[in-house]
Amino acid sequence: MFGLTKRLGIDLGTANSVVWLAGSGVVLNEPTVVAVTVDDGRVVAVGNEAKEMLGRTPGNITASRPMRDGVIADYRITEAMLRYFIDRAVGRNRIFKPEVMICVPTGASQVERRAVIDATLSAGAKVAYLIEEPLAAAIGAKIPIAQASGHMIVDIGGGSTEAAVISLGGVVVHKSARVAGNKIDEAITNFVKKNYNLIIGERMAETIKITIADALGNDPKVHSSSFTERQQKTKEQPVGLNPESPMPAQSMEIRGRDAVTGLPRIVTLTRSELTDAITPVLYHIIGAIKHVLEETPPELAADIIDKGIVMAGGTSLLRNLDKLVTQLTGVPAHIADEPLLCVVRGTGVAIENIELYKRSVSKK
């Protein structure tokens, strides 16, 4: 179908990386974590295996995330990770190098874009294409981007929030804020340390976020309706909701190390106090959305009020975040189908139909 050259679309996210193989769909979905030896920098593990090592490695191995705020923070390790992904997707013993398309945040500088292209080519790609994240998310969310009509997409991932208005196949207004899921984790970690003198790891912070974090606090009416609506809107089970009960957990026990005594300790964290802890981060994210709405030309703004805001990315699954966005902007917001896969699906569609999307991507 695509000749002898394989084509790959890669969503190189801060938290998770997803690989799309043209003609096959998603072939890889793993955490963006790499474990390397301290002495010679040899890669020991990538993805799920490396994530298990976070905060648990011996002195001679470090497990880290090579992407920060949606862009490359450690070039060498990112290159090794990309090589691993490409080998896993198309096989090590390949005759022809694959064509690879990677998405980048709209706000990425030329230096950051260059780093992504160089790392991709060094990792074994024949050609490297770059597509902007909001555009890829819009294609993946099945938004008809070629129409002369305004569509707003908000992609909230692990490292960055990308808000953009798209019309006629291009980005008209955009705002990239380097605040997203990881900052929510940080806010939870800082809150627990400040209020309970308990030091927790990033994996525990993420578990707390998934289990009891809520954008709106403690309103039972909101929760019962949210559960039903969310199930209708996305094929995936909403993050952190127990399928047996529409009411999420009100509190959870968390384990960590006491900052004073240094001994392990368990405390109970409630959902309402957690909402207070993460609200400043959520307001920062919604600030980026408001900025785009304020800059949008009037004709396109009218279209967006009719169609609403489409939300994609893993953090958009945070309980009731779509409702908070609707409350604070006055524009209806809804979550795309399979929000975690929107960006990679859009990247995959673009690489499979490269002639159609040539105007929207850059090539090296």
C-alpha cells in the first residue's frame, strides 16, 4: 500500500509516547521514560519497564523523562528512545529507512524543532516531518479542518497545553502554555508536603490525581451527571471512576516518607482539599484557552460558540475539567473520542496522506 518504505507517526509526549504505523494503526503506546547507566550512558530500559524503575533505581542507574514541557530536555537519551521506538515498530533488520512524522508544540522554538528533526534522523529515519500538535489533535478528533469555518481544539497533555483555532487547514490563533498534567502532579506533591509533612514520589502523585482529583470539588449533582455524559462522549472509561459506582472516591490513603522523622507514614487525603491544591494550575490552563478566545477573529468566534471547544490529550480526562472550562469561558466544551490517541491518530492520518497535508507540515 505504501511501497517498501514504512511510514511512522510518533506522538512524542512528555508523559507517554505513541507510535502509529501507516496501514496498521497504533503499534506502540508506552511511557516516555528511559533508564540509563550512570557510568557509560547505556540504555537499560525504555517505556513501561523504565517507568517501573522511577524512584527505585540503584546508584548506578538513573531513570528519567527525556522530554520536558513537550520538548526535548535530553537530546542523547531522546535519540536512543526514538531508535528503540522505530526498531520496535518496523524491526531492526530493515532494508529501507522509514519516513517519520513527529508532532511538536505550536510554541516550540526553531532550536527545539531542529533538535526533534536531528534526533529523528539520527535515530534511523530517512525523512523527518514535523506537524504542529493542535493540528494533529484536530485531525485525530475528526474535525474537518479544511473547511472555511472556525474550530477550536485544546490538547492538554503531560507537559504542555496547546490551544488553537483552526480554519482552512491552518492554525489561525494559538497559545502554548507549558502547564499540564505534570504541573498538577507537582501541585499535589507540594500540597501533601506542606500540609502533611509527607514526601511522595511522582508515581504516587499521579495515582492520587487519577483516583480522586476533581476540577469542581464536592457537588454530588455534578458527579452523577458527569459520569453518564462522559461515558457517552468517550469510549474509554473516565479516568479514576469506578465502573461499579457513579460516585468517585471521596478520599484515599496515601503512602510516603515523613519529612520530619524520615519514617514511612500513611495519611488520608480528601477530594475537596485536593481540588483546592490543583485549582491554580487548572486556572493557568484555562487562561491559555481564554487567551486564544480573546484573540480569535469575530467570524471564527461565532463558529466556535456554535461548535464548542474540543478537548484532547490525557489530562482532558481529569474529572469535570470540561465542565470547569465551560463555566469559566462560557463556551461549551466536550471531550473527543479516545482523547489520549487523538494526536497520534492525526499524525498517522497526515503521514498516510502526505500529499493532502503537505501545506500543514514541515519536512527535512
